[in-house]
Amino acid sequence: MTALTYTPIGVFRTPYLTTQAIPKTLGQAPTAEATIEIDPAYADGLLDIDRFSHLIVIFAFHQSTAKPLRVYPPGQTRERGVFATRSPHRPNAIGILTVELKKREGTRLFVKGVDVLDGTPVLDIKPYLAHFDCRPEATLGWVEETRRG
């Protein structure tokens, strides 16, 4: 397989300075507010972004070095395959997060709904589009079973 290299387009500025400070509550969406600082070289790419209420942010888990194929999700005693979890420890330490866009000021995006470390590199941003991204029929797999008890 061919190795891929990505250059961050920006960085998250969040209230979380350590991974231990990030709330890890299964089944609850994150609520913290943050700023995404976009490199000025990519400013033109932000045209019309403030017309969307939500964004999908693709980022790098830059502090993750482990690459296990099985993990224990927070609060769980059963091992799961890493691809059946949202663990930051994965073969390619890439994360995805849907955030609410509160406002834009130049190259700064003020967002709500983050659970990442301060300084996390942002690789890409896409608008959240319900016809592509919302799947009401989706099942929650083992998470649904865990929530029912």
C-alpha cells in the first residue's frame, strides 16, 4: 500500500490540555466550545462556510502512538475491534467530529461539540449535509446494547 501524507489546514483550540480532562461518556455527544484556527493560506476555502449550522471536521489524533486492533472503550469491560469504536488509538490516527458552527471571524471558526485536545491538527472541514450525513435508520451496534443494560 502507498503511504499518504497530509498537511494540516488548521488547529483546534479547546479547553482540554490533557486526554484525562476530556469527558468520555458513552452515548452522550460532546458539548464543549472551541475555536478552529485555520491557516491564512486556506482562508479562501472558508467562503460561505458560515452559511452552514454544522460542520464535519477531520483531524489527526496527534498524541496517539498506539495502534491496537482491539480496545476497551471507556467504561467498558468487553474488548471491541478498534473499527467498531471511536478510539483515538487506531492504525491511522484520524478522527472525525460533527460540530455546531456558532460563528466565523476571519479564519477563526467558533464551534460547539468538541472532545479533542488543544492543539489537535485539523486536516479537513466539510459542511454537514443531512441528505448525506444523517441516517435515522442506523443502528448503534454494541453501544445500543450497552445503553439498554
